[in-house]
Amino acid sequence: MSLFGRQSKRDLHSLAAPYALDALEPHERARFEKHLRTCDRCTAEVRALSEDAVRLAWSTAAPAPLAMRDRVLAAVRNTPQEASPLGAAPPRPHHLPAHVWGTEPPPPRRRAPRMRPLFAPLATATAAAALVVASLFAVQATRTQDQLDTARAQSREIANILAAPDARATNERDARGRGIGVIASAKEGRAIVTLSGLGDLPSGRVHQLWLMRPDVQPRSLGLFQGDTPLVTSGMNDDATSLAVTVEPNGGSAQPTSQPIAQLALKSVGFGE
Amino acid sequence: MEADELLVRVAGGDQKAFEELYGLVSGPVFGLVRRVVRDPAQSEEVAQEVLLELWRSAGRFDPGRGSALSWILTLAHRRAVDRVRSARAATEREQREGMRAHHPAFDQVAEEVEAGLEREWVRHCLERLTSLQRQSVTLAYYDGYTYREVAEQLSLPLGTVKTRMRDGLTRLRECLGGVA
Ligand SMILES: [Zn+2]
């Protein structure tokens, strides 16, 4: 910042990160947004950094108060939308007119609200947020008590992996939306593996997880039970990838079909 | 249906699509707003405004510039930060006038929901940052301070804070993983 409160071009370039974090004062924000229209470098940087910043948001998700849903949906029915973005959009009022929220009781529900698993949104979000843990997290809400007990037993193991100093995450999703994610500690040879978007299995079939290493037969790391994450240990540090196949109940000694999902392990510290 | 497609339908005035979108994003929006604003009543108010704004301004969403979820959470964060700053300014005014601030001090967000693993993983990755990177990022993103205020709080030059913010976010990206 110069003496006269005017910022040089060079200073403006450096505002991408504070902008992505919403850490600019209003006048700076306005100036920087003007700058963005002509600066490709900052535009690209802001886009990447904003995606990073948004990742911080995912860990804060919390169920919204139930009454809020009725209020918002009622307001939507009574609120016109802005004109097409092609025309100049009218400025947004800072506060919505008081009548929008009203004090009237919400209209009676025509049908029971669909019960969504509490954090199911995050499962969908992985496409954008690409967080392995989001899917880990999503499945928990839909479990039965039995599964929850298993999950609790697992959760200690999971916590241990998360706490490993070298724990890292990666995931992969193919064009058909089939995904596999892992959080792994290469040093400890342990990992949490999640699947998503694989669809329902025919009865009598399971998803089996395999560890792939150079010049060695695939080794089974276990069978998935529904959408529960698989916690595995004893992974060799020269492992190159994980693969998932569909196998008959009880699993197979060696894969009997083509992998339906695969994930390279280099980015989480294996094979180095 | 994913948020991107829903948002496009919402822009066309589809109320059913909005209901579905609400199911997807109300939790993340509310949670984020509450993390920043803290006061439960105000958080609810801001979250409502954000969700209604989605309805009103869905046409502004440009799929070419990023994902719908990122657009939505960016919007929610912006509104939350605006609110917490004006509340702070009001508190300071009251204190200057010798009045007792009537905003209850929530040093911990009430009724924490077990965001469990998700939260743990972000925390894990935040811990991998240097202390200055972490504080620069979280004071701005979670507490809504401007980078000037962050610089003041950490007694750092402005340029250093900007750099720490950028490096912190970049490193966080590497740790969180999933970047194809
Ligand atoms: Zn620039």
C-alpha cells in the first residue's frame, strides 16, 4: 500500500489469497474484482485458491434447524427470481424485506419431509470437494445399530491412521462416477478405503479389494460390507495401486474379473 | 441429481429442484455460517438469506467457472463474513459508548455436531501447516478477519500475511488430497 492509499498493480496481484478467503475490506474487494476482469493470472489463482478455501467449509457442515426448511421454502414460493443473467443483474439488497420470513406459522406439510441421511450431501459433494473423508463421513449416517457398533470399533483404527504423521489422502473417479478413495499411512502400511457410486451388487456378490505390487500376484485386502469403509493394514510399501473387483460371496483367492475401480498409491507415499 | 444440474434447473424457476438442492446444501451452508457467525439466531438468519439468495440469483451461476457447491459455499461464506464484521463493528461502537456488548461470547460453537472424520481430517491437514500459515488462514476463513486485522493480531507485515495465506491454502490442497 502506498502513502496515498492507492495500490500498485503489483500489490493487487498479491491479493488473490486474501480475496479467496474473503479477507479484503469492501473497497479493496471492489478494486480487486475490477482488476480480475483484466488479469488472467489472478483469475486463475483465485479460482484454484477458492476451491482450497471451500474445502475448509466441508468440515463445518451441521444439520440446519428443521423449521428453517419450512421458512425458506415458503419464502421461495413468494419471492421472484432475478432476471436472466444476460441483462444487467439488479443489485442485491443487503437485507431481505422483513415480510419474506414472516411470523406466520408455516403452511401445513402436504407430506412427511423426506428423511435424508444427515450428511448425505457430503457424499454428493465429493465430486466437487473431492474429499475422501466426505464419503467416509456420509455413510455413517445411514447405518443400523449393528453397523454402528462395528463402525465404532473401526473408528479407533481410523483415528489411528488419521493421526499418523505421514497420513495422506487421494481419490479417483471415473467418467461413470465410480469412485475409490483412500487415506493411508505408507509408513505404517495402513489405510482406510472408501467406495462410491458403484451401484448395487447382484445378490451373492461382493466388492473385494486388492493390493497391486510390481511383479507379484494381487493380494486380497478384504471384502467391503455395503458402503462401510474398509480399514486395512499390512500394506507393502512398494505397492503401486489398489483395485476393486466384483467377486462371489466370501471373496476369491485371486481376482476373477476386471477391476471396476483402481487407484494409484504413489501420491499417498507408496512405492517411493 | 448433482448440485450443478439442480442449480441450473433452479435458475429456470423449478421449485422442486430447489427443494432437492436445499436437501443437499442446507447442512454445509448452515454449518459454515454458524462457524463464522457463531451466534445461533444470527446464523440461522444469515443461512436463510443465503438459501433464498440461491433461489433468486441462481441465474448468475456460471458452470464454466467452477462447481455449484463451491459457488454456493463461497456465497455463504461471503455473507457470513459480512455479518460478523458488521456485528463486530457494532460491538466496538457500543463498547466505545460505554455500553455492555449484548452479544453473548460464544467461544465454542454450541451443540457441535459430530462432523467426526471430516473434521478430523481437515484438522490433521491444518496441523501440517506452519503455525503462521494456519493462523493466517483460520483467522480469515473461520473467524472472518480481514488480512489487515490478521496482520495486526499476529504482528506481521501485510505482505507476509498475504504470502502465508497463499502458501497455507496451497499446502492444504496437497494434504487434503483428491486433486486429480
Ligand atoms: Zn493480477
